[in-house]
Amino acid sequence: MVQQIWQGAPVWRQAASSVAADHTRIAVDVTFLRMGRRPVEPAPGFAPGDGISHLTAPTVGFYRYLYGTVGHDYCWWLRRVATDAELAALLTDSHISLHVLYRDGAPGGFFELDSRHGGEVNISYFGLLPHLVGKGVGQAFLRAAIDQAWSRVLPRPGLGIRVNTCTADHPRALGSYLRAGFKPIRTVRELWNIPDSLGLPIPDALRA
């Protein structure tokens, strides 16, 4: 579960002017991670009935459903305050790709890749719908995201893939990225103003 932040430039600042007057301020520790080599270990397999689809023309409504459902319990709010036009522009950008996990034909999670930053690729969002959290699919799904990210890295020496996670995410998120081969670059404290109108559950431990 990831909020989209790239190389220490938190995008919540870009949305500051759109934050409602009534908001809850939270403090999160954001850990930035990077992987400098493609995994060579065999990828774990998916269970029968599981599969991933690359959506080449996702609708704004379906994207809002995925983002809102996956991120509801983890303070994912940035894309929820974006306009339909802003989301449509993102979803049609050739440097951004959306990949959806399906189980028996129903959505079970998604990841979003962003290759707009100098040849490296950022896993800007990653997560499972609540009914699949803790069901044993996370490791295979993360490896699929990693492999897809590497397939989009420009073929130049020294490039890699990136991801970040924060203390608002699932408590096992950081450990999962470390086990997958990501290395931490740094951790920074950030303050986010989350509009109360979104109705997101805010853990008391995060309130600033």
C-alpha cells in the first residue's frame, strides 16, 4: 500500500490549495526504497483463478473504486481529491500503467507504475482489496509488480525501480518490500492534511 511520493518530493504539497478547511492533520514517517538489480529468483506462482490484467483504457470510475477500496484503511487520499479530468489525464499517460489483480473474475487489488522520472520506474501504488489481505497472494502479487516495473526501466546502466511506504500503510508493508529485495534510502517525517469530508478512518496514533 503506497502513496505516490517521488524522491522526497511529497505530492501532498501539490494538492495543498485544494485541501478543505476542515481537515485532520496526521504525521507519517515515509520510507523511500530502491531496488538496483532485477530479481533472479523464480517468481512465486499464483493460485488457480488468480491473474493480472494490464488495463490500457481504465475508466475514472473504476480507478476511483480500486483506489478508494484498497486505500480506505490506510489514509490514501490524494487521488480522492483529484478531479475526474486530472485522473483521466493520468490514466491516459503512456508513462503510467495500471495493472489489476483478478480472482475468479473479480478485482482483488492493483498496482500502478510511473516511468516519468528519468528512466527509473516507481511503483506508485500497490495494494489488495480487503477480502484478499492475509490470504497468501501478496508475495506473488508484489513480485508481479516488481517484474512489470523492471520491464519498463530504460536499458541504461545504473537504473532501477523504486517504491515507498509509510506508517499509515499496512504494518507488514515495509517488511514485504525489504524481503522482496528493496533497500531503504531514507525515512522522512511528513505532515498530511486529510479532508474530513472524505470520511477516512484516522488512527489516533497518526494524529498530529
